[in-house]
Amino acid sequence: MKSTIPDTGVPITPPAGNGGDRQENRHEASLHGEILLRLRDYVVEGNIPEGARVPERRLCEMLGISRTPLREALKVLAAEGLIELLPNRGARVRQLSQRDLEELFDVMAGLESLAGRLACEAITDAEITAIEQLHYEMYGHYLHRDMHGYFQTNQRIHESIVAAARNETLKIAYANFAGRIRRVRYSANFARKRQRWAEAMREHESILDALRRRAGSELSDILFQHLRNKRTAAIEHLTEPQEDAPASA
Amino acid sequence: MKSTIPDTGVPITPPAGNGGDRQENRHEASLHGEILLRLRDYVVEGNIPEGARVPERRLCEMLGISRTPLREALKVLAAEGLIELLPNRGARVRQLSQRDLEELFDVMAGLESLAGRLACEAITDAEITAIEQLHYEMYGHYLHRDMHGYFQTNQRIHESIVAAARNETLKIAYANFAGRIRRVRYSANFARKRQRWAEAMREHESILDALRRRAGSELSDILFQHLRNKRTAAIEHLTEPQEDAPASA
DNA sequence: AGGACAAAGAATGAATGCAAAATAGCCAAC
DNA sequence: GTTGGCTATTTTGCATTCATTCTTTGTCCT
């Protein structure tokens, strides 16, 4: 047995009240809602080791609250799939198997594919221009081999497409699944292969092209395939890590 | 104001422990998990009027438990989008606006579209045969004008496609959204127009055809359009109700 | 008579308390 | 030296209790 995380395993570093509303309706008011937001970010950011046992009591001390609202928040996070609640044995950060990741990527692919299709129905020229702008910005990052900037801009592009779909329900679901994956992305930033990178740029150009033509069904296909390729790269990277550079912390 | 549901408004009829596991991981063990399953079914089946205020205390009596596990279950249901929690003002069954319904239908369409695409990658001949079987069965219901049987079989077909996608994550998400919509379907069974019915049958034949050919991207398009048409019919029906017959218990 | 204010009652939100289960710690036996 | 069982401590699950907020009702003033 590797270790059942020592008592000092979980650093006592409160996530410090987040600034903006993430996805939930309007939970900010009540204490359990506040806790929910903070704990979600805390988990998503990878502050708790995978599968680590986290005593409620410790979390209570960390957050300065009693167990009741904390337990309520935990139940919600479990429903969201971020953690799992073993009966009588507390909460653990959910371990995503490779299969889980594949499934998640596919669902994300489906949602983005849908977003693209819907976006074509309602997107304005201005929005397309904005995405083009982001695209060029991203291209710049690509040329400068600025991985971080690239990923950031890439994410903004995909979020813009989702936003253009004009579907709040979709947006929330998308954010939820994205959070589950980000949990992993924090520990291992993947998809850093050069070859894949160039490929992704080309795919992004097709995306823009289809978007300009409002070719919904076509864009749907491209987006799905794009995410599928991302998935493959990610899984490969996780299977045999350390491909480019650690660059953690 | 119609009424703030009188004290006797919510019938004291416990949903009586459900038989099978619906979607949650394995919450059946703990009390709050049991409560969660029962309450979810209870709400989905439409036992509580839309927007009705449901005092926790009444639910506690009905379920024979204290407020703590009930409140935990309510938080989860709120996260799932079935109910909403107004701060300091209790839980209400979520009212779905027309826009909400449109959004939900589109997301369902996206998920089924994805399911079809994935199914083409892995579905076996046996599974296709089984779906064909269901299709013929449904055609029988169609010929006999058996609305209930038709819908039941129709649902099984769509579930079979989702199952064939071999993606548990997708399946769970699908079940979640289906539950939100079913909540509405119980109060108003829609899509009963003759014309639409025949159209749906034709679409189902295209679905089968694409599935046989494992034409993923094509099936994806057909399924999306199929659900889109369903959506239109549903919204129309809700806008001008009483089209066919009330048929409410 | 109608509306506004105030106080009582009720309901929600959070904390504490208590019982049951699980973990670990320890001693004895093999 | 290791393994098995027993006890003590910790931790979870749920109930109960306390504080705050909302709702309602009654009264007073215009």
C-alpha cells in the first residue's frame, strides 16, 4: 500500500473565496453554496491527491465551518462526479481510469460538436470576427511556441463557440464536464506533441471555415473529430508521460 | 396568484422504494441516498405541482426521516436541475420555461447524436438486429394507433442506441436530462400529431439504415434532426394544448 | 375602509450531540 | 516473527437544537 495519505497530506490552504460565479445558479448567498464553489475549485485545481482520503473534520477546520454545510457540498460534488462518497468511509477524490477519461473526452466532443451545430444557427458576424481574432492570437502563440498562451487562447475559442450556441443548459453541462477533465489536466498537461500541435492548428482553420459558412452539420463533424484527436493525444501522453518537459509548478 | 399549495396539497404517498438502480453510483446504502432516489422519482413522476412550495417538514414526515438527510438530497436534486433552492425560502419544483425546454431538447439531441456516432464504432450485428426488432414492434404500434406502446418502444430504441455507444458517462448524462424532460412529459404527453407521427417513422427508418451501414457522421445528423423535429412538435403542443385528447389519469 | 407597521408564528440555515460503523492499536497465541 | 482477535479511538451518519429570516396576522393610523 502506497500510503493512506498522512494527516498532513492535505495542505491547509483555503482556496480563498473565488471571484466570479462559475456555473451554479445563485448559491453564493448561503454558506453551503459558498463552500460548494470553494471546494469545487479546490478539487478541480488538484489540491487534493487522487483517491486521497479527506476527513470531513479537517476540511471543516480548513474552511472554518461546521460539518453540516460541508456534507451538503460534498453530496453535490459527488453528484457532479468530482468526488465519490464511499458509505461510512468518507469522501475520496474520484480516480479517473483511462476508460473514464476516454468517455469524458467523447462526451465533451459530443457537446462541442453540438455547440458548433447550434452556433451556426445563431452566430453573428461580430462573434465570428472575435473568434477569428482569437484564432490569429493563438496562431501567434503557436509560432512563438508559447504553450501556455496557446492553450489559454484555445480554450477561449472553444468557450466562444459554446457561448455562440445560445444554450445555457449546454453551457452548464459543458462547464461541468470540463471541470472533471481539468482536474486531470492540472496534474499532467498533455497534448504537447509537435506533430499534434500543427495538426490542431489546421483543424482549427477548418473549424473557422465551416463556422464562416454556417455549415452546421459539417462543423459538427469537424469539432467531433478535433476533440477525438485531442483525446487520442491526451491518452497517449498519460500512458507514457514526460514527453516534452515537466514544467510543473 | 393561483395558490401556494395548501398544507394538504402534497399527498402523503411515499414513492415506495424503487426497484432498480437509476443512475447514481451506489447511494442506495445510506439513508440520504435512498431518499435521493425516492425523491427524484417522486419529482420526476410529477407528484409535486410545478413551482409548488414544499416545506421540508412535510417531506420529512412523508419519508419518515429527519431534515438532515432530506436537505442533503435536496441539494443534489437542485444540482441536477430538477428543483431550485431559493435562499431562505425553501425548495420549489423547477419551472421549465419554453426556452428551457428548447434548450433541454437540443442538448438531448446532441447527446443522442453523439450516441449514434459512437454506436457506429462499436455496435454488434446482434444489437442492430435487436433494434430492428424494436423498430418492427414500434411499427406495429404505429399501425394499431397504439400511442402508449409506440412511445414506450420508441424510448427503448433510443436507449438501445445510447447503450450501444458503450459510454457510461454519456448514459448517465443522458438519463439525467431525460429525467428533467420526463417531468414535463408526465403532465402533457405531446407529439401526438398524426403527420408528425408518420414523419417520425420515416426518420426512424433512416436511423436504422445509417446504423446498419455504420455511417456515424450521417447517423449523427439524422438523430439530431430527428430530435429537433420532436422538439418542434413538443413545443407546439405545449403552446396550444389539447390537440388530441387529455388522457390525464 | 385601506394601507402600513409590528409582533408572533413558522420555516430555513447552520451547529452540536449522539449512536453506529470503521480504523488503528495492542496483546496474546501459534 | 507473524497472525488472529479484541479493545479504544476516530469518523461517519443522522437527529436534535439554536439562531436567523421569512411569513402571517393583528392592530393602529390616515
